[in-house]
Amino acid sequence: MPADALTLRLLDQHLPSKDPREELVELLQSWIEEGDAQEQKETGEYLIENLDKDRLSDRRLFPQELKGVTW
């Protein structure tokens, strides 16, 4: 293998990607593809319920009447 090709290959392997968000996007995509749909639904409902409980205001972030419309 020519020295310039080897150098480029080594740089590609060991330098951070040009866009640091690429790794995050890949990780999130793997969670989406590998995730259990029922578990994801339960986790989402748990988060929504607790985000609405733990508020200083009485105004809900996720009102039931807007489910499927705005969230």
C-alpha cells in the first residue's frame, strides 16, 4: 500500500469525525432500530406523566386533549 494511502487510512481511523454529531445520530438510530416498541411506549408515557407532575405551575405540558395534535 502506498504511503499516502496508508496515511489517509490511519488518519480516518484515528481522527474524530468531521461532524461530532454523527456518532450521536448513529447511537440514536441504533436505539430506534433495536428498541422494543412496547418498552419505548411505556417509557414515553412515564416521562410525560412525571414531567407534568413535577411542575411549579398547574398548567400541564402535555394535556390529554392535545395528544396526537401537538405532541
